[in-house]
Amino acid sequence: MVMENVPPHFLGYRLTGQDLSLIQEIVRTCDGLSRMELAGTVCELLGWKRHSSRLKARECREFLETLESKGLVVLPEKRVGRPAGRRTTVPMTDRGEPGREIGGSARDVGALEMKLVETSEERLLFRELVGRYHYLGQAVPYGAHLRYLVHAGGEERTVLGCVQFSSAAWRIAVRDEWIGWDDAARVRNLGHIVNNSRFLVLPWVKVKNLASRILSQALQRVRVDWKRRYRLEPWLAETLVDPTRYRGTCYRAANWIDLGQSRGLGRQDRRRSGEKVAPKTVLVYPLERAATAHLRQR
């Protein structure tokens, strides 16, 4: 990668040709995102954070605009909106209150509807349910992402759960070893992996085998919706499961592959900041028969 006319540093970080390639790939493949969302994605993947661990998204947006002025990237038109990644207050409404217990088998709830979250009302409901009932809580995700509300069949359209897919982790050792790609292939093809970053079956829904059924249908939908939204075909899905809380039984039942545990360096620890997190169980699901071969392409 020719680095002529490229600022050599970003706020103290030395910019490499690989960094620039990744930035260009993000801008090129995530053309449905705003400038701030692109900046947040770049910061998350390159580890550009403040001492408070918040991302340097505003400065990065200005840096991307500098790159655009030099003809190195083409950014989307400016638009007004809430910055991605911001922690938001969790609504507390009657819609999010615990409902009557729903039991039985997956067959008893009838056909499932995976409703893509698109309206402000749907976004508020998703935020409330995940914020109140998911142990990780809810924050606006960086980068490319899709959210779904899972409804039971029938006239009442009872909400059973929530599913979110977002941008893949930059580096996970066991995943990267399993794929067998090098750094250049990862920079080029990382956008073809989607991360199941939130999955919630509401606590009063106690339907046998429902979780694995939701996961299977969610994967079918995200293959279509991700390509339609971002013009990029997903080849592999990944997720990280906290083994101190869950065994990942529903993923295994849906035929996800257990690759082992992460090294506890953080989801995006490209810079090896030294900040330790608990190791997670890494599971993947190929969305294409030749997923690993596609991902190894340079």
C-alpha cells in the first residue's frame, strides 16, 4: 500500500499500510453507514480509544474526511443523527413488562416471524427488552448491524425474543486459526463475517427447543438482509458466549461449531492494550459450504 500523502499518525497512533487498507475496505463495503458510524467502526477495529475506553470517533470522522480530501476514500453524504455507540437510557413501558408464562414446545407457538427492526417504535421496544433482560444490556452498536424482533405466529403476534447481528471481531485467535487466513485476507474479507452480538429469549418464554429454532431462522434471514442492506454477502456467523453464565447449548443444537475459548484479550484487542477480559467460548456457523475457502482469498 502506497502511503504517499497519507498522514503518518492519528492522535499518536502510527498508521500502517494495513491500517489504511482496512479503513478503505470498511468505507467501501459498509456504504449504508453514516460518517460517524464508519468512524466508530474504524476506531473499534483499530483500537483508537481514550483512557476512559471511549472511542475517538469524532476525531476519526475528521481523519476520514482528510483521507477523502486526498482521494483515498469516498464517504457518504453528511447527515444528522445520533452517534452510534452511545449508551442510551432504557425505556420502561408496559410493553416491556413481563408477560404471562409461555410454555410447551416450539411447535406449540406456531410459525415464527423474524421482524427486521426498522421503525422508531420497533427500535424503542428492542432497546427496552434487551436493556431490561439481557445481561450485557443495550448500546447502539458500531458499524454494520441488523436487529430482529421475534414474534410468535397468530393474531396476537406475541414477542418472544430479540436477535442482533453486527460487525465481526477484528481478531480471535481460534477463529483465525480455524479459517487459516493471513492478515491480508482478514483485512479484505472480515466484512463477510457477522457477529451475533445479542440473543435474547424473554425470561417468561419457556418453550422447549425454541432458542435453537430462532437461531436457525435468524441465520436464514441475515444472509438475505445483510446483503440487501450492505451489498456484502455474509459467509460466516460468529458469537462469543460467556462460559461462566451459559454453555451455548442452543447454539450447539443449531449446529454451530465450538472452536474453543478466546484468549481473554478483548473482542477488538488488535493493539494488545493489556486490558484483560474473561475468556469466551467462540462458536461459528458457516453460511456458505466453502466459507473458509472464500475467507482465505486475497
